[in-house]
Amino acid sequence: MKKILTLVLVSVLGGAITLGAYKTFLEKDQSLTLQAEPQKPVFTPVNYTNQSSTLAAAEDIDFTSAAEKTVHAVVHVKNISLNTGQPTIEDLFMGRVPQRRQLGTGSGVIISPDGYIITNNHVIDGSEKLSITLNDNKTLDAEIIGTDPKTDIALLKVETDEELPYVTFGDSNQAKIGEWVLAVGNPFNLTSTVTAGIISAKSRDLTGKSQQSFIQTDAAVNPGNSGGALVNTHGELIGINTAISSQTGSYIGYSFAVPSNIARKVVEDIMEYGNVQNGILGVTGGTLNSMAAEKLGVDETEGFYVDAVEEDSGAEAAGLKQGDIIKNIDNVKISKFSDLRGYLDTKRPDDVVHITFLRNGKTKQTDVTLLKNNTFTIPNIGIIKEAKPKDLRPYKLKEGVKIVKLNSQYADYFRRDGVSEGNIITAINNTKVNSIEEVQTIIANRNPYQPLSIEIINSKGEKTRYGLR
């Protein structure tokens, strides 16, 4: 019994000593560790006040001012058009053509307090009735003043007793890549929508045929934005939103706008002349790149290479020649043809432009007076122009228009009949012609379901008549 009590006493005493040591040494150290102040993390700043960044730039710009100036001047355009519907069996038996009305929507920009509105031609094309809705929800009827399908610009007018808010034009030539812009419009019938982005590129041609010169931006643009405003941070109009690059039909990253300088010139021409006045330089050619430069045997990979100079053109009068490389026009750099096309689209006949070009490696300069386009393309025939007395004299004619280039697809067929460049067209649809305007009028007013009758005097002096569809 005494031994058992002794063992119990020893065990209790050992446990007490062990517990005391734990409390004294181990638990004390652990308590100190837990109560110690944690070390602060080190952060590396990603931007500084003395350095620029995208975020810093955005914070320094007041988008609200530009939006406020623009949103009240952008309208919702509604286009009611009459379209041919799918015929039923009954329609086919009765010989009827079913028609149905369709509503299309887009955007427009008020450019004057008395109600002139600019939009895209494709927004109002085929319209039977047009109306616009202002930002205060008032709806007004609109009439078409004029259109230009080439640039996809149309001018509308509404009648109202009150002065309307409007946007002032900016200089799209001064817009810079990387500059902030706002797109204002009515996507998906959502009125008064504002999105922001930057200018991604300029002089962009979407067709590959050097017929366009768009401003490219990453501001979100969707169906319904067409005809809306692209403005800079001052609220100045620098473009008319026109197209998006998409495989789905909706915005996926890039949109395109007609530069304001082109749009402004188109509407001014429509208001003053009733149509668009195009001034031509009088050269043909193409954009230089490494492949083209190697083929042509030149060292330059940027600029417009002059392949031919048209006779009786301003370029010919100014001394431009085949092989010249146009580098600048009125201090606007020309890297590709769309640069040149975009700038010339802002000019009219009789305007004078200053050309800087390279000839045999040497820089030269000249002034060129732009002339009115005196050529016209007749489908399946080719390009024609007004004939001079010297062109008519060999054929003993007093009137007619001259063929300057045959349609490449049918050139061999015509040449077998003795028809070649330089021959004279004397009549179209049995009406004598002596000017481009007369040819354009006849073709525009012809019955599209009847053949086009072309009377040509060939190289042998023989009269040949063709019926073309």
C-alpha cells in the first residue's frame, strides 16, 4: 500500500514539475510569437504622377462635357420602306407581287439649328416615310435633301419652329491615332447611348479597292448606331459612324466612321449644287509596299506610285509623270492610296493642291488644279470621256463621246468587230450624245428591263450597234 501511495505521489509531483516548466518556458515563447506585430507587405506602384498611362489619361479627361454637347443633337431615325415579300402559290397564280412595309432604324446628327440632319445613306435607302425622334422624345417628319451612295452620306431636313441643339464640325485631318473619342447613337433602339474608345487607325479601306477612307475606333458601335456621331473630347464632330467589323453582326472590337471633313464636304455640295462635286487629280496607280517596290525597281515602300497620267488632267498640266511617287499632299502624309483618296474626297473641281513627290530619288513639288471628273463607266462597254474636235475629226463627226478603255471582260469581243480605244459612241438608245451628262441621264432614266442600245463608230469608220443588258 505504501508503495502505491509513493508511486502516486511521485507521479503527481512529476506532472506538476512538467506543467510548471511548460508554463514557464514553452507557453511564454508561443504567446510572444502570436502577439508580435505582423510584417507589412511591400507594394510597388504601377503608375506615377509624373508618368502618363492609359488610366491616368482617362482620369484627366472629362467625357461628360463632350457627351452633354452631343447627346441632345443625335436623333433616332426611323425608316418605313416597302419591300417585296415571299410570294405564295396564290400570288403566283394571280400574277401578284406581294409587298410589305418594313421598319428600319438608325441614327442621325443635327448639324444646324434649323433642322438639317446628317446620316448614312444606307439608313434611309428605299424609304417610303422618314421620321426622327429627338432626345426629348418629340417625333418629326423628315425629308431627304440629297444622298451620296459612294460615301454613304445622306442629308435630311425637318421643319420645326424651335431652334434645335446641334453639333459643330471638327477637323478630322487633325484627329490622331490614340485620341479619345465618343460614339453617340441609338443601338438596338436604345436611345441616347454613349460609348468611349480611342482612334485605332485612319484612312482605313474595307473593300481593298481603295474606294474608302474610314476612321477606325474601338468605341463600341452596334446595329442602330449607323449615322450617329463620333466626337472628340471637345464635343466636335469628327466622324459619322457607319460600319462595324464583325462575323456575327454585332460589335466585336472595331467600328468605322466616315471622316467629318468628307461628310461636311458632301452635305455642303448637296446644299449648294444638289449633287456631289468631285475634283480629280488625274493619275492612276497603286500603293507601294515591299513586293510592289521590288517589282517596280524602286527603293520606297510608302507612298502612291503613279502608273499613268490621264490626258487633259490637272496632273498632266502640272507635269506629273509615270513613275513619280506621291509622298505628301497639302502636308498630309500619303502612305497608301486610301490616304490620297480620303483627302481628295474633301476637295472640289478647281481647288489647287500642293503635291510633294519623288522622281528618280529626288524630291520635287508642284501645284495641281483639280478638275471635274469627265469620265463615266458604261456597263459592259468601258470607260468613256468627252471627245475633243481632234478626236472626232478622223471619223468626220461633230458629236459623240470617246471610248478611253474597253471593259477587260469583253475587250477581245469588241476588238474582233474592229472596236477599240479611241472609237466614238454617237448614240445611246437612239438618242445622240455629246457629253458625259447626257450619257448619265439616258442610262439613269432607261427601262432596266430593256436592252441598252449603243451605237459605235469603229476604227474602220463603220457604224456598229450593240444591245446590252
